[in-house]
Amino acid sequence: MGVNELRWLAPVRPGDVLHLEGEITELIPSKTRPQGIVWIKWTMFNQRGEAVYSFTPIGIVPRKPGISDQESGIRK
């Protein structure tokens, strides 16, 4: 759906070893459909553990039928 908070935090150089970590920061259930909106903060780190890039895309994800909001961890 879109991207928020796109940040280039430090330069990346040839030979750097990078890894990406993601954290779900918010889930919003749809009131009319079996889906929801998810916000995931992604951060890329170099071999020294320095954050070099971060962004928060917004996506639509399906929900399992019959699962309550409390069971799924969805906050209202």
C-alpha cells in the first residue's frame, strides 16, 4: 500500500556484510473483510551492527478464519 519513514542512515561500501531485521509494529483488522493492515519496520545492519537503512512498508495480509483478535495478537 505504501512506505513510510524511509531513511538512509549510513553509507554501504563494497565488501560490507549486510543483514535485515523486521519487526511487526502494528496490525489493524478489517471490520468487513478477512484481512488486515500490517506495518513492518525493516532495518538493515552492516557487519559492525550499525543501522544503514530503515523503512516501514504498509501491507495487506489475510487473516485465518475463526481466529479472534486476541488469539492473533491484533491490536484494535
